[in-house]
Amino acid sequence: MSFSDLRSIGLKDAEIRVYEHLVENGEELLSAIPEKLGMDAEAARSAVEELARIGAIESKSGRLTPVAPKAFLQRYMKKQEMECDLRISELRATVGRLQSTLEPLYAEKRLGMRMEELLQAIDGLPAMELETVKIIARANAEVCILAEEFSWYDKVREELISALERKVAVRVILLVKDGKVAQRVEDMKQHGIEVRFSGREWRNTRFTIVDSRELIFLIWARKSDSSRIYYRPGYTKNPGLVSVFHDSFDLLWEKADRL
């Protein structure tokens, strides 16, 4: 193999000539390159800059020194591998975006299926409370809440009162009515919130429904020691899911005791 084989990794003829000259002569003044290699100054400068960029030569105080082929070619290969990995990563991300965009369209047009997610995950209980405040603020007709003790009542109280002022009906079902719950019940009733108590065994879920079109819910499982494992809260506007929860609320409401 010869220096001309450096074309296989992308070096241009001018760059190869400069590198070969430096390897054969050890070092050279930058200013002497054009004359000794019969190149114009701009071509020589461009070749030197590219060789320095890929680590084939070193430049110090106007003197050029070649880097051993093994060292510079290994560095060059690692750089190319990194750039290749980056391009693959970018390509993978692009393919993922295209797939998530086009696959639902294909499924809907060709298979008659709607592939969008039924619900959006909410990051934890504090975020759930915040999102609940937001959907209550958007209520136009009705708010339905199933809660255990409604310990977070103070966090949504102002929005519930505001909803009542907009003539929004607010119904709350509680599963506990002792202790501090009684104080909350009295406060809710004073402002016109309908409250009922259900002492029956109920599913491991709590939720808020607004206008029969928005739902925020929490589901958990019970461990063997009766402690709870909470799943991430969810939000949905899917009519099917909302109706399932709303029908459950109405059924429980009819069987619950007035407070």
C-alpha cells in the first residue's frame, strides 16, 4: 500500500501530498509548503488545516510535524465511529418519530383502528391534584368526585366554589365520614356541594369527572399486609373510559347515604 491509499478514508490529493512530504522530510515550515510541492498558497493552507483537524499533523509556531500513521489513523477511526454512532442515534430517533406518526395513520386507514393512547400518565399525586384543579376550572355543567376522606379538599376548594358560582353542579361521594371528614362535609354543604356517604366495599380507585368528558383517576392494589401499591394517576378524554367511570359513580350515588 502507498500514501495514495489514504484516499480510501476521504483524504484529497493535496492533503495526501502534504502528509507524504512531511513523513519523508520530518517537518517543514508552513510557508515553504506551496513552493516545495508546487501548490498555490490557498490549496496548501486548506490541506494543512484539514490534516491538522483529523490529527494527521501537528502545527506549532509555523512548523508542521507529521503524526505517526498508527496514532492518527486510530484517532481518526474512533472519531468516525463516534460520528457514525451519532448519525445512527439521530436516524433511530427520526425513524421512531416517523413510526409513531405514520403507524396510527396506516392502522386507521387500512385496518379501521384508532391507535392513539387512551390515557395520559400523570407524574405522581401532587401533579394529580394540580391537574384536578385545572379540569375543575374548565367545568361548565358538572363535577363528580369519588374520594375516601377527601383530605385534599382544601387544594380544590376555591375552584369548586368558583364552579358553583358558574352554576356547575358538584357531587361528592365519600367513603369515610368520621373525624375531620365531618368538618369538610359541613363546609361543602354550606357552599351547595351535594355530599353522600358510601360505606360499601368499593373498587380500589378514586377519581374526578368533569362534564362527562374529562377524567382524572388513581388506581391501586393491596399487598398481603393490606398496604397499598399506587399506580401512576391517569388523565383521559376518551368517551368510553369516561362513561365507565361516570356510570360507576351514578350507581354508587344512588345507593349512597345523604349527608
